Amino acid sequence: RPIEFTTVWVESDTMEPAWENFLQRFERSAKSAGFTEDTALNLQSALHEMATNAVIHSRASVPALVGYAVRDKSAMFSVVDVGQGI
């Protein structure tokens, strides 16, 4: 999928099959946009780390919003939370 969003409430959500599937779709999308397998995996790892940090450290009362957009030779992703911190 070239654009997708999901939410993550707690750290254990990042161990659920739905989250793993989300990450795999992002990785496949990055590869189809022209990234090497290693680069796509590194991007996926960065997205995972950012999402995990958001739910561990934000102490927000709502879930973190995680999304990505992939286009020809371009991959963007974001993790948004309304908790404490910068």
C-alpha cells in the first residue's frame, strides 16, 4: 500500500500480528519504490523504534498514530503522540 495509518496504544501492540503485518507492508512498499532490501529493512526498523518509543515514553491517554507514504524512490513515515516530551 502506498499510504497507510494505524494506531499503537501500548508497547505490547508492537508484538501483535497486525503490527507486524503493517511493518511488512511498509517494507514491501519501500522495496517497490526502489529501495534496496537492506535500506527497506532499516527504514522499517526505524519506524518500529519510533513507534515503540512513543508508546513507552509519551504517557499519553490516546494511542500514537503511525503512518507512512511511499512513492517512486521516496518513503516517508511519521509517529505522532500527544504525550509528554518533545
